[in-house]
Amino acid sequence: MKNVNIRLSLLILVLINGAIASLRAQEKYIDKNGIVIFEASEQLFEEVKAANESVTAILSTETNQIASLALIKGFHFKNSLMEEHFNENYIESETYPKAKFKGNLIDFNVAELDENITEVSVEGTLEVHGRQKGVHAKLKTQKIRDIISMTGEFKVTPGDFDIEIPKIVRNKIAKEVLVKLDFKLAKK
Amino acid sequence: MRGKKLYAVLAVVLVLLILAISMYNYIYKGHRDISTEQVAFTVSATKIHMDLSKEDKVAKYVDQVVQIEGKITAIEQNAVVIDDKVQINFSKEVSNDLTIARPITIKGRCVGYDDLLELVKIDQATVVHNN
């Protein structure tokens, strides 16, 4: 009888341990409405700027991997004709409907985060227009209760993604595109 | 003779003016107003999710005005998820009280399929029915 009891409690212990381990492995922070803004404005010309306010971002605090996805059609410009040209002529959103990022946070430990802003490096690959480019950025990171906030920016060029800018508008669009991101990742 | 000349000048000015106005309208035309556009597809959340998760059906819905019904499964800032399958972002603050598990019908623009979260995304949405 005693033997059975010990066995049973051992089994329960193992089960609980397993459950805790799998819970930990699934520790994820998600933002469904992340903000990504890019800007390629030139002085004296109309601003070339678009924002997407429903970008997805997922951070696994176990593996420190971060993944993000922006639907190209979700980028909105102030000028609707510019938006149309962006979709049809430059980024060809019907063929390439998504921009994706996959990367790793360097030396990141979620347990060390608090309300003070710390800089976290991220390294990864950005895929736009079907082409990939390595990206490195510093993210201002803080944690308020169960929400991790990350903001940052990096620069890319249209050429990185084989996007050709026609001659007639070349001096109206900056050579470098500044990409800004703002994620509020909530614990899931 | 002078009268004819005056008319000719006036006509040229008028044509130029019309050209200028139509150029301006072309370059600075307004954005689409999804809430007043006609609905292209009326579907359930499950159906649009099933269709959009297959690559070949994506083009059918993307950028189209869709009307979708389902149950609210999550509420976020100015956005809801229905049936765990479709994420709706509203065009302006929703004054109606939204409650989890209640049925809702919305109209909005289909942005596409998010394969990270396995969600269909809709933006510029307005509430059609909320009960």
C-alpha cells in the first residue's frame, strides 16, 4: 500500500514538472497591433511616409526569438495616389503581400527587464518584395507589468530589396528609408 | 473682331483651368471610404479564414470590402477578434459597447492573411450589427 502511494505521488510530481516545463516553453509575448512607420522624404518635396498600425509581433522569452509580420496593404499614406503607386509599381503587393522579420535578441533576459528603459540589440533578416536583407537594430525596451514595450529604428535602401525607383521621381524619394517600430507585447 | 479674340482667350483659360483642376484631383484624390462602399463579399469568419489560408484564394478578397459575422473572442484597443479567426481594426473609436462572446457583424477592408498568428486581418471597419 505504502509502495503504491509513493509511486503515485512520484507520478504526480513528474506530471506537474512536465506541465510547468511546457508552460515555460510556451512563454510568449504577442502584439497584434504593432506600429511600423517608414519614411523616405526629401526636403522641399511632398513627404513619402506610411504607417501600418496592425503589425504582428511575437517574442518568445525562452529562445529570445522575435518574429514580425506586416501586411503591405496595411500601410497607409497621406496621399492616396502615392499609396496606389507604392502598391502597384514599387513594392508590388499583389505578388509580395507580406513583409517579414525574423531575428534574435542579443543578451536578452526577460527577468532583468523592468520599468527602466534598457537597450537591447536585435539581429535578423528582413524580407520585403521577396528579397532578404540582414538587419541590425537597437531597441529601447521596458517592461510594465505583463507588457514589454519595444521601440527602435533602422535604415534600409530600396535597392536592398530590388525595388527600382524610376528616374522622374528619384530626387523626390530619399536614398535611405528610415523604418521605425513600436511594439507593445502582451503576455500570452 | 475684338470680341472673337476675347472669346478665344476666355476659352483657353477655361480649358487650362479645367485641366489644372482635374490634375489636382488626380494627384490629391481622396482615400476610399470603406463604410460607404458596397460590400463585395458577405461571409462568416470561419469561411474567410479557410479561404484565405489557401494561397490561391487570397487575391479574391484582398483590398475588397467584406461583411463578416461571428462571435467576439477578444477585445483590444479599437480592435476585436471574432471566432479566433479574424482580427478587425475599426476606422474610428467604437462607441457601442462590445462584449466578449456576443455576436457581431462588421464591414471593412480585407488586408490579408497573417500566417504568424493565423488570423485574417480587416481594417477601416465599422460595426453593422452588435447585439
